[in-house]
Amino acid sequence: MVALRKEQMTVNEFLRWAKQQPEQWELLDGIPTAMSPERVIHGDTKYRAARTFDGAIAQARVPYRFVLDSAAVRIDARNSYQPDVLIYCGEPVAGDAVEVPNPVIVVEILSPGNAMTDLRDKLQGYFRVASIQHYLIVDPDKRIVIHHSRAQGGVLGTQIVSSGAITLDPPGLTVSVADLFGPVTE
């Protein structure tokens, strides 16, 4: 990620500005930060995650929807993240929306360039959003999923999963870890 040297912005200023940019950006501590180019494995895993959640939503027959890499999550007045996949409840957001209010699940695909941000900063930030119940960090290189979930009393539960299924309740979805990754290649 590359930070833009500019005066700090609020999320509202940033979202207006970001609509005009050809690249994807996030707002970290008031500073617009360009998202790094993706490796092929990142894009492939992001696609598989979206497909997996789409199937899980259909199978569970719950009124949830997924958004693939195109909408922001407002953390506070000076932070806005753009997860690789997010799941929310309710009616579809407008097609020209750049922000999804009240996400329930956020998914980040780990890359060498974003690991510290995803594992530390975004973990803390995402759980400042009251509606977020689950944060999945998908590591396509190690083929593991780090699943953080909100529990009673504000406590976070964490599990590291490399096989089987992950149950995300609420909202009552189950996803197969194998479905998040492609076939094993050497």
C-alpha cells in the first residue's frame, strides 16, 4: 500500500474523492492509501470466497447478500476499509453505492504487502463496527483461514482452520474451507 501525501480526510471527504480515482483506495488514519496490485492467487481466492459465500447464502436461505471488492466499510470518522468480500443483511444497496452500512461478515485475502495491516490494524478496526460478527483472514499461500468472531461481552474468539467447515452464526452460514482455495498446485 502507498499512502498519498495529502492533508487528512474524513471518510465523507474520502468517499467523494475516491469515486473519482481510477485505482482502489482505503482511508487509514485519515490518509488515503492506494491498494497494492494483486497477485493472481489473490484474485483467484477472492473470487472463490465470493462464490463460496454466495452458495452458502443460497443454501441457508437467509436474507443476506455479498459484495465483492467494491464497497467501503466505515470504521470511524478517519478510517474506511475496503474488504475483499463483505456480507450484509437486508435489501440490496444501490448500484452506485460506495459504502455498505452494517456488514456482518468481512473477508480479507492476505498478501505479502498487506499482512500487518490485515492482521493487526484491520482486526482492531473491524470489530469497532458493532454489526460485524466475523472477520475472516484468508491466507492463500498457507491455505489457512483465521476466523475472528464476536462473542458475549465483547470478547473475540479466534480459530485457525485449514480444513473442514467454518460456521458463521449469526447469520447461520457454513462455508467449506476447501471451497475458498483452488486445487493444490506445486
